[in-house]
Amino acid sequence: MPLLRFIAFSVVRAWQGFWRNAMMSLAATSTVVLMLVLLSGLLIVLAGLDSGLHYIESKVGVTARLQDNLAQEDIDTLVTYIEGLPGVLKVDYIPPEEALERLKQVYEEQGQTLDLGGAEITLYASVEIALTDANQASAVATALEERPEVELITTRQDNYDKLLGIIGYIRTVGFIALALVGLTVLFMIVNMIRIAVYSRSGEIEIMRLVGASDSFIRWPFILEGILCGVIGAVITIILVAVAWEPIKPIMVRVFQMPTAVSAQFLTTVSLLVLSVGFGVGALGSWISVRSYLSAAR
């Protein structure tokens, strides 16, 4: 069973090398944890903002206040016209009486009572337009400006556009910061493996003399780098799991993240963190060992 013996040898040598260079291994692992914590934080923030964006997108619509005393025939004609516009999902006609009831309901939800002082008021009739795509709001509003039945048009697209801009900015800044930290992590792991290689250069030369292949020499060091990345990933997953419990209600309540999505989110982040930790460790150690072996040849 040569393959099993080779795997066992590589694992044992990687573990011994990790502890032989304990200070450097600790520094590299700590840097991996820092990068992965930043990555997890960025993913949590972006997931929250994306959920908030989807929620606002679902609320983006067009409200058109109608002229007074429109005949039912004019209202039906306008509704039919709006339903034929591109991007329109649904059109609801809100008569003045229903508009007043909605206003009272808003006050009740805030724990207040609408006090009119005994006066009777009549609100404007309106149509509320739900859209299939939030980006269609401006086009629908422009089309309604030409209709004589419409007095005033309002949309909520400004909030949607502002949030979209904020998410784009955070993504850009976050990924630049992660790239810089990622390069630092690679440097730390490359340096750690390089020190390990040079500290065992005598052993490596002996292995070369007895006919050891580059793969036989390389894999213990690659596993050492992977061990560093995986340990950093496991520590990060534990930290994120502990922090997720107080964060989850905020994601659901403030950012309107669906409960089912929030339950799966931690698993997704954990798998991504583990993959990145593994990949960074493998890449950093591979670069270092390849450089050494090429120079030795």
C-alpha cells in the first residue's frame, strides 16, 4: 500500500512542521482568521442589503392621484390603459373612502388615532400600480403624465436607487479590502512554508540523494499550508456561529431577510469560509515549495 504510506508520511510531516514553526504558523493562522472574518462580515452585510433591496424592489410602484369627480367609465379606461403598459403587474383603484380607511389604519399601527376634530374630509381617489421590474417605474410614470385623468404621480424608485448605489459602493470597497488582506495572507503562508523548507533543507537534500521525487518532497509542505488555512477557517466558523444568533433577528427584522433564507445562510457562509481557507493555504504553500524546488534544480 505505497499510496497509503505516502499519505500517512505527508500528514505526519505536515503536523510536525506546523508545530516546529509554531510562531510563524500562529501568525499565518491568525492572518487567515482575520481575512475570513472580514469575508464573513462582508457576506453578512451584503446579504442583508440584498434582502433589503429585494424588499424595497417589491414595494416600488407608481401611485397616481386622480382628478376629482371622474366618471366610472373614465376610471375603467385609465385602468385598462395602465394594464397594457410594459412592466405593469397589477393595478388597484383606491376610491376616496378606502383611502381614508387606509390613513386611519396607518395611525392605528403607530398607536395613534386620526382626530379630524369632527370635520369630514374627502381624500383623492388614486390608482396603485405594482410592477414586474422596479426599473420600469420611471417609464410608467412618464406614460401617465400624458393622461388627463391623472393629477399627481409619485414613485418610490428613489429609495431603491439609493440602496442600489450603497450596495455597489460597499461591494467595491469590501472586495478591494479583502483582496489586500488576501495578498497579506498569501505572503504570510508563503513565508511560513519558505522558513519551514529552509529549516529542513538538509533533510530535503538527503531525500533527493536517495531518489525522492518532487511530489514526495512537496506534499508535506502543501499539507502544512492547508492545515494552517483549515484551522483558520474552523476558528472563523466558530466565531461566526457564535455571533450569528444575535445577528439573525436583525437580518430578519431590519433587512426583511426571509426566515428560511436566514436559516440556510450560516451553512453557506461556513462552506465558503472553509473553501477559501483551504484554497489560500494550498496556493500559498504550493507557490513557496515550487519556487524552492525550481531554484534547487
